[in-house]
Amino acid sequence: MSNSQENSSSAAGLPVVSGAAGAEPIITPPTGTAPATMQTEDLIVGTGDLVLATSTLTVHYVLMTWSDGKIVESSWSGAPATFPLSGVISGWQEGMPGMKAGGRRLLVLPPEKGYGEAGSGPIAPNETLIFVVDVISVS
């Protein structure tokens, strides 16, 4: 792709993500067996403040379930989400530090890094979660 703002994910077995920075990412549903371990891939490398385990983040994100390739949530339809990183699922706590504001990261979280055997709302028990997260700001 000639536009440096465009990006795609092509790691073996991971979902393909496209879309320009500042716009809602497009996730092509994955095929095959979900990875057994957490996978992260930087799709856009940010240049802003560094995400630490103690950071409060303002992000846009899209959540897709691996089993059916359906978008479960997207903050892009409204306001960005702001939260302390220490207060969310373990996959985010482990997968977000080291990222910088302005970046986009793909997180593929096995059930134990997401909502586990219990599930949560529309998330079925033992579901592998696919997040594409754009960090807007870090504080």
C-alpha cells in the first residue's frame, strides 16, 4: 500500500485488519483454529505518550469474537472509552503496555485473558476475543 496511514495485518492465522489511522478499522474475520496464546501486533506505531501498566487510556476499539467473526462492540459509533488500564481484562493489562498514543494494536486474547469460562454479556463462555485498539491519549 502506498499510503503510509493504511495498514494491514497478515501474520499467519491472525485476522486481517485494514483502514486508515483515525478511521474505524475493518477486520476480516479469521478462519481456522484460534491461537492458544495471546497474540499482539502493532498495525500503526504511535509516536505519543507511552502506555504503562498504571496508565489511564482514552481509546477507540473494535471487539470481534473469533468463533463467529461478529463485531460485538465498537466505540467508533460513539465517544472513545476512557479507563484505567489496571481495571480491565488481563489481556489488555498485558497486551497494551509499551504502545504509544496514536498507535493501533491488534490483540487476540484466548479465553483466560478475556472473560474465561463465565463469558460476559454477549461474549460466550471460552470465547477468543479479537480487539483492534487505537490509543488516542495516555495519562
